[in-house]
Amino acid sequence: MNTDKKTPILIGIGLALAVFSVAYPLYVIRPFRYQGPRELQAALAVLRLRPMLLGIAVGMALAGVTFYWRTGARGWRRALAVSGALLTFAFAGLSRVNVYELMFHPLERPAFAAAGDTKLDADEKVIAVAIGGAARAYPVRGMSYHHVVNDEVGGVPIVATY
């Protein structure tokens, strides 16, 4: 197989590596889904190795585009090579975004009702905090969307997290 035929494979493998290193951890480590110990361990390993994997992917994409540019390939081959490289670079950039920080915003000013006025199910779980005669209960169902509540209980600033 000559180099001209290996180059699209090089760019394709680099793009697939970039997509995998971004998409797999997001697929496995997503909220409201059970993660098995093996798949979670694999996803965390991909996260640890992701900088190296993306470095390899970007290197492959750059090598492929450089080859096409130097050989004077024109038309759809050059366009495809550049498109694959740009997608690889885009995934490398997306890997720097922590989607969980974007998804879960701390609840800064929670609203409360008296226990008798709430409409919680009898078996609904809550995180309860009592300090100096003051008490708060944070429903786990609501906490699962924010994960962090900044509040003040009995004059003491607290952070409740789930």
C-alpha cells in the first residue's frame, strides 16, 4: 500500500481516536445512569490518558494534512484531509470543556417551606442539616440537578452537596 492510500487512514484513525477519547467518558460518566465498576474504571483511564491520546490524534491529523499539501493533492482529497484535521482539532478543544460544570450549577438562594406545607412523598429522601436550633432539609431529587447548595443554617454558612 503506498503512502497516498495510507494518509486518509492516518487521518481517520486520528479522528476516531479524538472522538473516542472525548465521547466514551461522557457516555459512561453521565448522571442518572448506573456505571459498572469496569466501565467506570475504563472511562477514568481514558480521562487520564486523554491528553496523550489527543496529542497522538492531532499529530496524525497534522501529518496527513502536511502530506497532502506537499504532494500537491487537489480537490476532494485535500478538502477531506483538512476537514478531518479540523474535526480532530475541534474534539481536542472540546476535551478541555468540563460539561459537568456546565450542567450542574450550585443553587445559591434556595427557597424553603415549613415541613407541614411541603408536598414531598413520604418516602422521599432528604439531606437534613440542623445547627443551633435551625434546620433545613434538601430533597435529594432536587439536589441531583444542582449537586451543591450554598445556604446559611442557624447563622452558619454551609455547603450541602450530593
